[in-house]
Amino acid sequence: MLGVRFLFYTALVLPALAGPAALPFEVIAGENGELLARQATSTGAAATSTRVPDSACTNGPLTRACWQSGFSIATDFDAKLPPAGKVVEYNLEVTNTTMEIAGVSRMVQLVNNQYPGPTLTASPIAPGQTKQYRIQCTQFGTTWYHSHHSIQYGEGVVGNIVINGPATSNYDVDLGPMALTDWFYDTAFALNYRVMHTGIQAPIPDNGLINGTMKSPDGTKGSYNKVKVQKGKKYRIRFVNTSVNQHLVVTIDGHNMTVIASDFVPIKPFTSQYLALATGQRYDVVVDASQAAANYWIRADTDTACSKNANQGNVKAILSYEGANEADPTTTGITPPMGCADMAVTPYVSNTVPQDQFSSALQYLSMDFNVSQTVKGPLVQWLINGSGIDVDWSRPTLQYVIDSDTNYTDDMNVFEVGETNKWSFWIIQSVQSDPVEVPHPIHLHGHDFYILGSGPGVWNGDSSGLKFVNPPRRDTALLPGKGYLILGFPADNPGAWLMHCHIAWHVGQGFSLQFLERKEDILGTIGDLSSFNSGCDSWKKWWNGPHPYDKDDSGL
């Protein structure tokens, strides 16, 4: 059992929790910090049936671009912090238990005895110990967080967060997150060991889950998640791909979606019949409930160009109109394009990347697949510049900073990022001779990166074809199979930031690196180190004593 305490502070915080057999719901902080069910923000019934905007520029169904105190959808949140707000506290408890999900009972690890639910992310916490995280929310939108201990989030230690703010399209009701994931009947820890030591083939999920629930493949057990809507209203849905290893394509029978955000970045709205989500990615959409009052399938299909699922075609939820019967939908859907590629998006707030810094600052990262023989049998690895990450849990990177020690071990995969606000540019280039050709969802902590270019094969070195004026920016983007991905970000956030493939098997096999950003400013940014020191001490005491499991990998 682990205890985790979160302190969020800003005016925009709205974490979202969901139980396995219930609709997703949101909570907000009341005047005294209590948790209250979130109601649709509105100025009354007239606001949804008239074109007259709200009398004041407050966030409502017809004025979602507004927020408060000079902060709107046009505000560059990288340049201006949102207005300050209250501190909201959440207490989480992680426990081992057995639970029936999608009709099959298995061992799981749950947060507050629910799946999915809010959880933790960072260095190990010893069993029976607690840790407090204090998070300032400077961005708004939809995200998720999870355990970074080995493959643990695949056991259920995972959840969603919503940070409220303005939007690029109007809507009446925010339905909150819709978490999408693959699901295995065997435990993730057992599968992870097999993947690392028995060969190339990734395990095929037995099923998928939408907001923690699904019917069994034979349809006799489990249940579909059901979302209730009222004809004539517009609904915001926040899709989150929390899979271990699934690229998903989402459609809603009979309905288009207006896409308004990718990851944490508001985008210029566009209409689409489908969403393509790599692992770790999020899309916020607005759905117009304008069809006949009936039940419609929401489909989360596996993109067969790079993923598999034993229950392909049957991972579904229900969009149910008020007045519809309780029967399952009989609707038919479209055949969406497959190809395991990112969707084209344009950020709403335009930024320009300094092209004059690109050539001198560009650094290369080679990504390679490798199988070697060890005493445990084959060891399958994904390497960065020839090294698979394997961090020593007893001496995290921050301890090197505290000790002013720059003698990083090779398998820490540390890359220093230096001067304040100077830009850092990176090309991740796949080795062309590798026998495995799969796309990799690349995720960066601590930043939204700017995607300057990507493509198959080897980059030709010509920067004239890259996008420097308002390129897509997000925190997770696809590295094409046997291709390249070119990223940039300014050094404006001191810390040790992990960049990794979000296919959990791959990062366990070494596909990860650390950007040590402005290391001379890190300790001043953190301040009090007592919590770090006590956490490390409790972990070392537990790890150096009798413990039931050995280390397989250094963590996601």
C-alpha cells in the first residue's frame, strides 16, 4: 500500500475521477476546498437557445473562449501565467487487490479502490510510505498521470486530470475524460518480463477498456460505458489514450467531431469523422447531439497498421440520447483510415521557432533495436545512441545535481541542456538496418515540444522543408517506423526531464533518455529538499532489506 497526497494550486484545477462501472465525472473545489460534482457552466436555459452572448465575458456555453482576469484562449500560456487560485488537496491510496474487469477477474493495483483513478508519477515510493506532490497548473486542458515504476500503470495505477480553462469552440456540457486502454488478462509485470527476454513480438491485448469497463469478447460478461446526451446540445469529450501499446482510431456512429485541443495545446478547430491517438496522446472534441434520439456506438478500434487486439472491432461505448431505449445500438460506422500517423493540427496561439538557432543547436539521437544474450536468455532492447536507459534507483539524477557530480553513467542516458531560454533542437533518427519497423510515440516531460518535421527513412539535412512558423506543438508525437522526428523546445524549465517512447514495453527495454536542463538552476527551483531526502532514505531502507521482487527495468 502506498499513500500519495497531491496539492494543486491555481484557479484552473479540475481533476477527473472515474469508476469502472460508472460514467466519468469531474470534481471541483468549492469555496472551502470540498469536492463538488461539476455542473455545466451556463448562464441559464436561454444561453443554449439564443445567439446572444453572456452579458459579461465569463466562460459559458456561447463564450468558451473567455476565462477571467484577462486570461482567454488567445493568451499565450507559455508567456503569461493564469490567475492564482486556491490550493486543492487530494489523498490517494494505492493497493493490491483482485477485480473483475471486462468479465475477467485478475490481480490489479488500484488507486482509491477504483479503475481508472488518480495516481502518482516519479521516483519509487517504498511500500507503506507516503509522498506529497505540489503542482502548479500553468496550462489547461486534458492530461493523465500514472506510475513510472516499471510497467505498473498497466496494472491499474493510472488516472486522468482535467485543468479547466478556455476553449476554441463553444459547447453546453463538459462530459469529462473518456480513458481508452488495452487490457491483458495476464499481469503487466509477467508480460513485461516475457517481452524483455523471449523475443521481438509484443503481447496482443485480450480486450480494451473505455473508462475502465468493457464487455467480454463473447458478450456475456462486463458492460459498456454509457454516455447520456440531450438532443440539441453540444458536448465536450476528452479522449485519452492510456494504453500500454495500442494506437487507436476513435469514431462515433452518425456524428462528426469538432477537434479543439491536442494534448495540452488548444488548436484551431476542425471537423473530423475520426481521431487517431497514439499511446499517451489526448484530443478534446465537441460533439453536436443533433441526430435522432437513439443509441450510437462510440468505437475505439485498434489501428491495424501497427497494433493488434484480440477483441478488435468490439471495443465500444454507447452515446445514448435522452428518450432512447436501453437496448444496445444497432448503428453502423465508417471505415476510418489506418496508418498509425499523427493528425495534422494547428495551434490556436501562433508561435515562431527561431530558425537562425537551428543548425548550430541541432543534436542527433540514434534509435536502434538490439537483441543480446544474457544469463537470463535473450535481452531485447531499444537503444539511444547505443545505450538503453537503466537508472540506479538508489541514486537518482537529482542526487548527482545535489552532489555537483557530472560523472553520469552511460546507461543514465543524460543529455545536458544549457543556457537560459536558448533553444534546443533534436532529431531522433531510426537505424535503417533494424529488423523491426514500428512507429514510436515520443513523450517529453516538462515541455511541449515543437514538431518541425518527420518522415520515413533518413532526414536529408535540408532545413528549408521544416516548419518554423507555428508548427504543431504537443508533448507526445509519433516517430515513424524506420523514420525520423525533429523537435525543438526552449530551455525555460530547469529540471531533469525524461523523454521516452510511450509504448511501455519499449521504455522498459531502454527507449528513454534524460534532458538535464539548466542544472545550475534546479536546486533553487526546488527549494526545500527534505521531502526528497526522506523519500530516498525510506526507499533505500526498504530496497536494501528483504523485498519480494528484483528489478527488471528502471521504469517508464
